[in-house]
Amino acid sequence: TMVGNMLIIVLVVTDPHLHTPMYFFLVNLSSLETCYSSSILPRLRVSFLTGDRTISVQGCMAQFYFFGIFATSECYLLAAMSYDRYLAICKTLHYLGLMNWKVCLQLVTGSWVAGLLISTGITSFISRQRFCGPSAIDHFFCEEAPLLELSCSDTGMIRILIIILSFPDVVFPFLFTLASHVCIIAASLRIPSSIGRHKAFSTCSSHLTMVIVFSGTLIIVYMLPRTVPLRQLNKLFSFFYTVLTPLINPLIYSLRNREIKGALER
């Protein structure tokens, strides 16, 4: 995961051919994936290697906080990337004017700020909860639902707050991305040349695959009730957006991308 995402960052930064808005967003996505996996996997590897499964309260809250920042930021960044592809394919003649570097910076900054604000708010509420045991988290990292199960305080208000925030946080960016891709597919079908249609579909399918794996499983996890029979399924879906997505991101965007392959060869 680390090598693949850092390789994409190095390729885009060092190759002038890739200094375009699409690859600027891709660099930020790879940076997010690198930070995202680093907030969960090192601690998980320590548990596997040493058998020590303990984590301090402060360490758990820190993991939850940074996981929240990067997960939320990625939801918004994926939506920004879909908007970029929508403009490139559906508004081709106006693309350079609409998606200039100022707009790119605003979209990326907005994604990071949104993640920071939402995660700070939720973490501050959870950290004020009173935890009185059992002290075993039924998950492989510190996430919202397993943490609230350990709380002795009234969690009704915070659960409502999390549901309310999940719409602008995950659901709306996901729906916006799907709507953008519907417009892209409709515009692609009107392209007269088969080469042009193939290029448009190729660009669209890579991003759509990433969005479905990440946002789709994230929505399922937060919508599934935390009943005993569904807990193992919940962990399985969590694996998709915490471990699998950062791993396959470089493969999806490099193996099917001629420009990335060309930069790698150069």
C-alpha cells in the first residue's frame, strides 16, 4: 500500500506530462490513502506480530480521530474527482476555464477541511463519554459503533448526530459521484469514434470502481445494525474500506492508465 501510493506521488510530481488537474487530484488521493492506512495498519500489525492487543484510551481516540479525518476527506475528494471527469468529458471546450488550478486547490482544501471539522466534532463528543467496561473493543480498530457500545453514558444524542452527519459526509458525495458518472456515460455514448468512447469509459470505470468499493462498503457498514449475527459481516465490510481500498488504488489507476505507464517507463 505504501509503496504503490508513494510511487504514484513520485511519478506525478516528477513527470511534467502529468501536471494536470486529474493527476493533481490523484496525488492527493494517494496521499490520503497513505495517511489513512498508516492510522490503522501499523497498530494492527503490532497486534499480529506480538500478540499485544491492548491500546490506551488516548491512543484509541487518536486512531479514531485520524481515521475520521482521512475517511471523510476521501469521500469529498472522490466527489471532486468525479466532478473533474464530468467537466473533462461533458464540458470539454470549457474544461480549462472551469477547472483551473485555483478551483483544484479550493476543492482539495475543502475536502481536507470538511474531514477535519466533522472528525473533530464527532471525536470531541465521543471522548466525553464515560467508559466503564467491558474494555474489549469488538473490532480490529477503534471505530464509532464499537466504541459507543462500551459507553455507560446516554449515547442517544450522539448516535443521532452521527446519522445526521453521515448524509453530508458519505451519502451525498456518493450520490453526487454516481450522478456525475451517469452524465459521463450518457455523454460517452454520443462520442462518434470508438477510440474516444473507450478512453472515456476507461477513465470513468477506474474511478467508479474505486468509489463503489470505498463509499459503498462504508455506507453498508454504517447502515447495518450492530446485531450479533451481523458483527462479523460488519468487520468484513470494514476491511474493504480500511485495508483493500488503499491497496488497490494504485493498481486501478496505474494498470489501466497509459499515461501513468508512460511516466513509469520514462
